[in-house]
Amino acid sequence: MSDLPRPPVRGLPVPDRPAMAGFEPDLTVDPNLVNLDDYERAAAERIPAGPLAYFTGGALDERTLRDNRAAFDRRRMIPRVMTDVAEVDTGVELLGRRWPTPIWIAPTALQRMAHPDGELATARAAAARGITVTLSSSASTDMGDIAEAGGPRWYQVYLLADPGARRAMVERAVSLGYEALVMTVDLQRLGRRERDIRVGFRIPEGVGLPNIARAAGVGDEQAADVAFVSRLTWDDLEWVAGFGLPVVVKGILHPDDARLAVAHGAAAIDVSNHGGRQLDGAIASLDALPAVLEAVAGRVPVLMDGGVRRGTDALIALALGATAVGIGRPVIWGLAVDGEAGVGRVLDIITGELEQAMALAGVSSVTELNTIRVV
Amino acid sequence: MSDLPRPPVRGLPVPDRPAMAGFEPDLTVDPNLVNLDDYERAAAERIPAGPLAYFTGGALDERTLRDNRAAFDRRRMIPRVMTDVAEVDTGVELLGRRWPTPIWIAPTALQRMAHPDGELATARAAAARGITVTLSSSASTDMGDIAEAGGPRWYQVYLLADPGARRAMVERAVSLGYEALVMTVDLQRLGRRERDIRVGFRIPEGVGLPNIARAAGVGDEQAADVAFVSRLTWDDLEWVAGFGLPVVVKGILHPDDARLAVAHGAAAIDVSNHGGRQLDGAIASLDALPAVLEAVAGRVPVLMDGGVRRGTDALIALALGATAVGIGRPVIWGLAVDGEAGVGRVLDIITGELEQAMALAGVSSVTELNTIRVV
Amino acid sequence: MSDLPRPPVRGLPVPDRPAMAGFEPDLTVDPNLVNLDDYERAAAERIPAGPLAYFTGGALDERTLRDNRAAFDRRRMIPRVMTDVAEVDTGVELLGRRWPTPIWIAPTALQRMAHPDGELATARAAAARGITVTLSSSASTDMGDIAEAGGPRWYQVYLLADPGARRAMVERAVSLGYEALVMTVDLQRLGRRERDIRVGFRIPEGVGLPNIARAAGVGDEQAADVAFVSRLTWDDLEWVAGFGLPVVVKGILHPDDARLAVAHGAAAIDVSNHGGRQLDGAIASLDALPAVLEAVAGRVPVLMDGGVRRGTDALIALALGATAVGIGRPVIWGLAVDGEAGVGRVLDIITGELEQAMALAGVSSVTELNTIRVV
Amino acid sequence: MSDLPRPPVRGLPVPDRPAMAGFEPDLTVDPNLVNLDDYERAAAERIPAGPLAYFTGGALDERTLRDNRAAFDRRRMIPRVMTDVAEVDTGVELLGRRWPTPIWIAPTALQRMAHPDGELATARAAAARGITVTLSSSASTDMGDIAEAGGPRWYQVYLLADPGARRAMVERAVSLGYEALVMTVDLQRLGRRERDIRVGFRIPEGVGLPNIARAAGVGDEQAADVAFVSRLTWDDLEWVAGFGLPVVVKGILHPDDARLAVAHGAAAIDVSNHGGRQLDGAIASLDALPAVLEAVAGRVPVLMDGGVRRGTDALIALALGATAVGIGRPVIWGLAVDGEAGVGRVLDIITGELEQAMALAGVSSVTELNTIRVV
């Protein structure tokens, strides 16, 4: 018998289980906000139509947007049993930092459209949990304010056309303690998101782009006119890597690009199709993952984002070989529903689901992920 | 010509068939209670919302819950014809007993939430038909009462944290003539069943856990606070096997676990995902069956449960190589609709469907199952 | 140039085509009765609930019933072009007779439940077109009346339990000029058709089983009580073949049974699952066809029935290797809508569709079917 | 860094992108007419029921019609990143002409049923963009008027039964500067389009077939009675090729026919199933493309049409190996909504989508299409 002394379990509503370790908070929640899809529904009632279209939409027919989620539903796990999962450690080592959970917050723009506290609320909720947040170049909050939140942070880089401004933006991120630069490589053009067009989306008054404005030395009203570079090649990755921070290359789907990214200095690769917002018809992130992993062959960590809405989704991606998974839109939904507390709740739900999913799959740490199968 | 003297067939409503042997009762039934799905619908009108959520629900998005059934619908049988099926013998030998039908009642908790007679009604209906019933550790009826029903019975074991209580519960089952111990290995944590959370499910007043209470020496009100072991490993299987009864290891999906179960003393394996209530995204039981069968290679019988709602479903699983199939929720539906009579009717329907399906597939006994194909 | 003198085309409603040969009648029809599905809808408004359930239904969950049709929808044809299809010959040689079209009328019982003229109307419509009709043992019309219709006819044999009656029924069919005996081998039990149970289907007053009654020497009221043999084996096929007519073995799905049928004297095989009315979950007829064809290896013709509702469906089955396809329920729908004229119209539609489909696929006769592909 | 001096980007509604090059017009459009499906919906409100049925419908059950589109949705692209796509050249060389975009207008009949300006509006919109338009033999506008529009033009040939008329029609197209002859090879019969039958479609008064009438020397009222050849074989292709223009063979699905077309003088092949209007159940054009490409092995260009509604669809076909894709119905929808301007808008949308899709896929010219994958 392997049972060690454990505190007795209190007031179980359903008796057929041994313990509630790691998942107790879920029993106290609002029954209408049980999971991340609930937050999406609740947020849709709170966000105005224009920003909602912007946050929700994908490109053209939204084939890829839907497929990002369908790809998880097509997969099945073959879990293990009778392993010791009394203590599940979801931690993972990534780019020199120990993460409490292999989930990170992917960059999303203009979060103050969802809640007045915007990116700051997101950063505080993440910091309180030791979760890495990525600040978008198109953030509506100053990168200095995010740094003051004090948590682990990455900065997502779009390259400004003006060389001085371009350098200034990156240098400021480095000086503010951002630990990695996330270089988005799938947005040389903006994908055509028809929801935006149908509702006539424009950035609301009072929501600015302070990091672009400051780097370019213009006022808030001019920030939207600041040009990005119109060409982006692997040389640009080397330029970004020259700042000394590890660079996460975000937006890789093709294995040949994964090889090129590693060859040009990527510290990590993020398999992503930009949330289905760029090339409609692009392969689902999860479906692209295996070939990228094979091409990378362990030389750098491979992350993914796109369609992760459940801890079980995260487990599928991890079991296939991803080191961590990013979530984007769900953070917006939490933010819209309840600011920092809402983001915190979204993070607690999905990290709790992952912890439980690992236990239910018989996996007590990420080092054991190879014992289960995904089919 | 191979027709032996047979009693003439009476009053056929449809003349294009030779005989009604084995399926006659179905013509007399309530046209609204023709099959097990009918019982589910009828039960949903009788069971209060909380218990209904508990009995119905699966984990998270209920992907696995749905897939358990979809897996049967994806398969097709290639039947045989012109074999002698005038007498179909559905019997099977299992763990030293001759079963009249390769269908058993899988454990479900708290049956008194469905009907005041609870597990006793189930046991009596099963006993009258020689069908093996499994009593859950979380049953709401004393295991002694079930034993008095007199039919073939298995006891499903959750391990209590207190060593004395743990041993006491198992020893009492052994002494009461339970013929096998069913060790559930996929519930070290309770899967997150969102239906329960949404309706605020709590065990109703007056429905207790007498077997846990008695083993732990506490009153009915304290039973829900009795802790289970927080770790479960293969050593625990050996401890359970030490009581001398055959142990059915319930909850295996991975072929490596099937091998380990056999190595640690399993007398039989039950391929199961706990009715889709534990790891959402786990493979459907039926889809997991072939690899487990291959791993076990005939050393012990392999059972399955999950999604069996028709005799044709049972036939598919048997033709793939299962020795028997378990049904769980349908028993609850029968119980809710009409107590012992309802359970009996549910059993008669599915065993009748199986008998007929074998005949229609040209199979007069389980030894001939290898003549048909499942694709 | 290959155009020979042809009559000019008159009054074309749409000009982008060269000719209307072979499909003109369709332009004159009731726009609500354009295809066989229209007839099904129209018939459902005319047939009483009980008989409608009987004619429409399949066994249990009707998985096989639906799959019979879905199997056609899953297939695609790769047609040929630029072949000479000015004259399409749909004719085929089968069991010594030249058929004008490779479509036959499969047996359906009790046609007088659909229309007072019943099987006689069906036989007359078929005779007028040279199409072979199969009379069911459970027909509601005397086989002598059908013979008087004068067309090519087959008799479907169920074996009566009484040896004298059994022989009498077959001998009468032989003496009345039926050209083949269709032995149904998949109905040793009646499949469970839940629609019948739900509506409480009983054979209506005034609809009898004259061929069974006459063979058994009983009155019409007793015919439904006449027993069929309760065992059916390959010896019975040899007994049927002993009457000297070619025997079409109807109800084969498994290639091993196809081999056995040939070995025991089948003159042709009909791949069928009894319209999804027997073993629910059985493979779709079309899906079973290729393996049966491979097993038979050309020794006897292979027919199929099940789900054929379009000339394009017929072409798919023929291109896969079937010699002819049977239709069952659509004949009932035509009968219900307009008696003999309705059956005729149903036959004209589907044979016209097949003729056109062959032309559109670039196939001017069945000997050229191997030039197209089905994927 | 690879950014060259570029004009600054003005007034971006969404800041997370570097440039709007090539897709700006879309931001100014009617939010109800954003894509080609919008035009279909809008057109359905403007076109009378009969012509709408004619333009919309496919044959029989419209399986192939639907599958033409579904085939695109089943495919996914694996795009490239970090390539220089600041300038995307969608141009392609085809039959001696440089095309600005690999999209052509496939022939559709009777366009004056959609708008009084009919084919002339289509031709003018195409000419203004340098896009090749194909005039149908069943056009409702004189081929001379189309020639005066001055753009690149092909003539689609149906062979008239009368040898003199047949020759006259083709010779006139040659003399009017049509650059290629499109020989439709999949319409020896007219497919059965049930929508036409249900609404009783007839060509409206005042919509004629001037090219057929003129060639046959009859009045407009007699044109619909002019017969086409009733046989069409590869010899006819050689006859058409004898006029000296390149011949595009339209309607090939089978690889053997592709080989035959090349052997008999085809200058290009168009993989097509006539918009799902001929053989229902025929393979989707996109699904037929790979085998045709393999059979042709680069000897002539391979085009396709059927189901292309998005620039991403076009990119999928091109990435699989097509040289250009045709659109048919969407042109009708644009025509119905706003005449020449509507056709122009439809062309701008889909060509803009293609240009953007290439950029988003990391492909700056058609010569780089082999760097991406379609799965």
C-alpha cells in the first residue's frame, strides 16, 4: 500500500473519489462561469460590437479559426493509470526560467478595448501566478507599467519602419526586464477579417498605442500612422537576436521555416497561425506541430498557440511534444468579465484543468508525457 | 432440408419471417419504452435535476462521453448467413461462472437517487436473470442486502485511507459471497463534471454510503468525509488480489497498462474510461479495445464498458474480441422508470437485442464470433 | 466530324446542349414528382401510418438503412468524355435474358397496403418496360395474376415449415413461368423495426397472403399463422436449386458466404442487407460489394440492392462491378402515388437517369464501364 | 534589415500590421458586399426565380455542386514566412499572353438573364483589368460586341449540327480576335437540373442566342431550335484545332482523357465538371486535379474551374499545380447586383484575396508556389 498520511477530505459533494487536491477552487465558482467558453459568452455581452468583432474574428471564412479548435477535438489521448499522481508537478523549464505551468499568455493587441485596466490587469493576474505574459507591440498600455507588475514577461516585436524608432522600442523592452523577444513572422500583411469590415471597426477614442508612439516620438493620435517595415526576412531575426535576449519566433507552420528559424538564431519556435486571423485555409496549429517538432529535432523548445481552451487541449499539445502552449483570446474574455480577477480566474481554470488532466492521464510531471499516447 | 419439428408461430403481425424465438416479449411493450434510449428519455422526466446531472454527465466538454457511443456508430459488421441459428446460445464462461449473456452491470454510485429501492432493485432484477451485478463502494445500499438478492455479484473497491477500514470493507465483501473484486483504477482524482457544478449537485438527504460508513465505523452523516487513499499503484492491485477473489481491473485504456495489470495479478481487464466522466478527450472504450486485446494476448479475459446501448453494440465489441460488455447508465434509467421491473426490462431489451443480433449475424454462440468481421 | 444526320431538336428550354435523346419525358412531369425522393414524400401523405412505418423503417437505430444511401454519397465517379454516346445501350444479359436496363424490382411484401392494385400494378408497369419484377412470398397478390401481366418475373422464396406446402409454393412458381427463384438468406429472424412497434403496425383487414395460403391449403385468415422453416442452411439452397430454375441468393454481405453460395449452386448473388431491416449495424450494401465481387471472381453475376435512388447510384454500383441493381421501396412510393402509372413513372425516372448518367460518364454500354473510375 | 524606403501607411484602422499594399479597396466597400458569397445572396434577391434556378442549380442531388466547394474546405495550406513579399506579382504566362492574375472568367450562358447589359458588362469589367473572358456559344450577346470591349477573350465552342453553320461560328470568332477556343467536352447531353424543372424555367422573352442564330442564318426566335452535333469525339477536337487558335479542352476529369486531349492537340486542359451541372456524383474538380496534372506531366498548362469562391481557393489550386482557375457563377452574381461595376468588384475582390493570400503564404510570384504545401 502506498498511501502516506494525508489530511482528511472535507465535505465531498460526491463521494466516489479519493481527493480534491489541486482542483478545489472550481467548486466555488459562479455556475455560469465554469470554463473558458463560459467566459467567451459572458464577454460577448460586455464588449462593444466593434472591439468584439476584432477580438473574435478570423480571416475570410474563418476556416482556420474553427479548425484550430476542431484539431483538438479530432485527437484522443490514451492515458495511463496506477501511477503515483498524488503530487502533480506541472512545472517546466523554458529559456532559463522555471514555469509553474506550461501555459503562457500569447500577445493580443489593444486590451483596453476589453476593459479599462487592459494589459495591466492581465499582467498583474499573470504575475500573481508566475505565469509569463507577452506584451504586444500594439498594446494599449505602456511597457513600463507592465514591468512594474513584476511578473515574468516577454515583449512581442513588430519592426517599425524608422530605424531609430525600431531600435528604441526594442531597447526599451530589454532595459525593462522583458526576458524574451517574441518576433511575429506571419504578419507582413494584415489578414482580411470580415467581421471588422461588417461592423466598421475602428479603434475607440482613448485607446492608444503608447509603445509605438513613444518609440517613434509622436503623440498618441499619430501612433496609428507609424509605419512598420514592409519587408521581413530572416536577416531581421538576426537583428532582433542581436539585442541579447532569447527570441521566440511566433508564426511558424512549415517545417522548412522551423529549420530556418533555428539556423538564424531562434531560441524557441511558436507554432501558430495568428489565431486564424491571417491566411485562412492555413493548417491548424496543432496539426502543424508534429512536422515542426520533427524538423526542429529538439534543438530548441517548440511552443504552440491556437485553439487551446481546455487543460485537456494543453495536455494533447504537450503530449505531442510542445514545451508550452499559449492562450490569447480567453485572456481577453476574462479581462472583459472582471478585469484582473477575471484574467486570474481564466488562468486558474485552465491551469487547474491541466493539472487535473495530467493526474487523470497518470502523468505526474512533464517528463512523463512520453508514457501516454495521442491518436 | 434442415427444419426440425418446431411449434407453429402464432399471430404474426408481419408475415415475412419464420419465427419469433427469443424476441417475442418486445411486441408487448409500451411503444414509448422500446429501447434503452427511450428509458433514458423517460428517466430524465423522473429524476431530479441534481442527480440527473450526476448520472448523465461526463467530464468537461463530454467529448469522450459522446465518442463512446459514436465509436459504435463508426463500425460496421459483415454478418454471415445460412448458418443454423434456430438456437442461439449467448452464454459465456467467465471467471469460473457460466453467464447466460455476455452482459454485466457495471458499477454506478448512489442508485437510491434514481429510485427508493436503489441498488437492491437492480440486484434483484439481475439475479432473476442470472446476470452479474457490480456493487459500487459508493453504493447507497448495504452490501449485505445485495447479497441477499442471491444473484451473481461483484464488488467494486475504492481503497479507504484508513488501513483498518480499507481491509474491513473488502473482507466483508469476500465474506458475503461476492465473486470478484472490481478495482477501479482511473479515479485517483474526480473528473470535472460541469453539469454537476452548474446545477449545484449535492447528495440528497437520506441517501447514504452505508458500506463506507460501516467499514470506517462512522455514522451515515460522516461517510462522505471518509478519505480514500491518495495514491494508487500496482502494489495496491496485489494487495486487493491477496484476498483470494479474482480481481477485475476496471479503467484500462493503454496497452502497456493492460500488460502491467496482468503482471500484477489481474484476473480480467475492463477497458473503460469511466463513462467519459474522468479524462475528457480520452479514447473511446471501443476504440481502445483492439490494442488492449493484442497486448493481453488471451492471458486473461478482456471486458469493456462505455457507450453500449444496443445488443448490436455488444455484438460489435464481442466480435472485436471482448469477452463481455458492461452497461451502467441504462440500468439507472430502468431503475428510475420502474424500479426492479424497469431494470429487468432494460436487461431484457439489450440481452434480447444481442441474442437477435447474433442470430441475424449468423452466429449461434460466442465461439463463432470469429466468423464475422467488424470494419 | 462524327455527326450523323439526326432529327433537329425542338423547343429547347435551355440551349447549351446538343440533344434531348433519352431523357425528354422528364420535362413534362409534375414539378413536385421529379425524382424518387419526391415520390417518397408524396407517398408518405397517402399511406396510412402503420403500413408507412412498415415500408419505411429499418431495424433498431436505422444505422444501416441510412448508411445504404450514405455509401453512395461517399463515392465519386471519374467520368470519360469525347466518346460516342449518341446511342446509349443500357441493356445487359442476365441469366439468359436480355434486360433493357440493369435495374430490377426487388421483392417487397404486402404491396396492397400501398395501393389496392398492389403487386399487379407493379408487375404491369414492369412488364410494359421489359423490367424484371420479383414477387415476394409475402405478396398480397396471387402469383398467377402476376404471371398474367406477362413480363419477366422472378419469385422470391421463403421456405414453409410444412414440406408439402413448401414444395407446392415453389412448384407453382416454376409452372407459372417465373424465370428465377430468389432465395432470401438473411431472414431467419425478423429484424426489430421499432417504427412498427411504436405505431402498433398490424396487417390491415383485407390484405392477405394468397400464395402462402394456397400452398399451405388454408384460408386467408390463417395465412399469417403458417410457419416458415426455423433453420436455413446451404443444403436448403441446393433443394431450391433442384427445381431447375436459376437461383439468385439474396442477402449476401460476407465474401465467404459469396463463395459458399456459388459452391452450393447459386446462379447469381444479390448483395443486400434487406434494406437495413435485419441486422442494424451491418455494412452498407454498396460497401460490401467490392469484396463480394473479388470473392466471386466472375463465376456468377453479382447484383446488389439497398439505397439505390438515382440513376447515378446505379451507375456507381455498376462501375464497381455489379451486373444489376435492385430497387424496392421506390416502387412502393410510385404505387402509392398513382398505382401502375406511378410505378411506371418511378421506373422511367431511374432508368432515364441511368441512361443519361452513362452518357454523361462517356459510357455507351455496360461493356465500357471499366473505362470509368469510382473513388 | 531589408526594409527599403516605402511610403508611410495612412490611417490604419487596426495597427498590428505593416502595410495595406494591394488590398486597400476592400476597406471602402459596402459591408454587405464584402465577399463573393455576399454577392450570391444579393443576386438571389435580384434575379427572377427561373433564371436564378438556372444559374444556381446543379444536376440531380447537387452532390458534385456542393463537393466542388467542400473540396477546398477539406484542404489546408502550410504557408511560408519571412520571405520578401513586399511586392507580390500574381502574373502568369498562359498561351502566349501575360495574365495579371491567374484567374479567368469561365463561360456561362445567357448572361442577359442576370442583367440587361449581360456579357458586354462582363467583358468590359474584365477588359478593364486585363482578365481573360470566355464567351459562351450560348451567350445572349453578339461576339462582335464583346470583341469591341477590347480585352483578352476566348470563345467557347459548341459544335452546330449543320456543317456550314458550325464552321461559320468558329471562323467568326477567329476573325474577331478571340485568342483561344474553349471546347467544352462534357455536354453531349444536358445534365438534369431539377431546380429548372421545379420552377418551369424557360428562357425569358428578349434574351436570344445571337451567335447561334447568325451562324445558322436563322432569326432569333429559331435559334433555340438549332441542333448541336449529337456525337463528339477526339476527331472533333482536331477539327477545332485546325482553325489555328490554341484550344482549351474544358471538362476533363479523368487522367486518361487528359492524355488523349494532349495527343489530339489540346493547347491547355481545363479540369471541370461543368459546375456540377452535368454528371451528379462526378468527382470535385479540385480532387480531380492532381491525377490530371500527373498525367499531363507539364506538356500543356492545366486550368481548373468549379467551386472557386475565394482567393485562398485559387491559391490552393495553384499550389497543387494548376496554372489558372476559372470562375463562373460569381460573375453572374456581380452582374446581377451592379452590372459592369458589380462584375468588376467581384473580380477585384477575388484577385485581391489571391494577391493577399500569396503574400500571407510567403509567395511573391507563381514561380514560388512549390515552396508551400497543400495537405
